[in-house]
Amino acid sequence: MTTNPVRIRKAAVVVSYLILLSPVVDAQLESLRAFDHARIIEAIENNLLHQPLTATRNRKPLDPVPPLLAKAALSILAEVDAVWELRVVPWRVAYAVEGKVVHVLWIFRRGAESTDDALS
């Protein structure tokens, strides 16, 4: 009787981040339609749980940081290196990362205008 060898794959080390929603974001999500609410939560989980600091087609650092987002970030964090934007068309999710914690700061709808204009 022959036995098949067991193939062992090397498992990739997956580092998960803790995602915290600010009270402002909780209120913003509650005011959205259920469809948009679910899309945004799914996008946050899919894009920010493992590599929130990797720039992609739908994720980028904001430079310069709009004043409203800088104020929101500094109200939660002592020091902010960068504020990032996650695109969930037509919505944008602004977040900052501190260690292994992703702080979701703000959700806003963006049309043809720039991020600065959408937040003013």
C-alpha cells in the first residue's frame, strides 16, 4: 500500500490591522442608504484590514491633507503622519494609521470636484 505524501504549503504571514470607526463615521454611516452603508463597510474590510498603507488604484495618501481631515485626525491621534483616502465610488473614506490600528476619520461623497472642494 502506498501513501500519498502530504504537501505543505508555506503559509503567508498575514498581519491584520484593527479598524476603529470614529463617532462621526458611525453617524455618517447611519444616515446612508443600507446599500451604500454595506458597500462602504465591505470596502473598508477588504482594503484596510491587511495593507492599509499600500497605495493602489483605489487607495492613496492625501497630499496636502485638507484642513477638515487634519482637524479630525488630530482630535483622535496625538500625531498624524499621513491621511489616506479609500475610493468607494462615489464615496471616499478618509483614514489614518497608527501602529496596527486604522482610524476611519470621515466619509464623504465626491462628485466631479476635488477632495478639498467636497469637504468644504
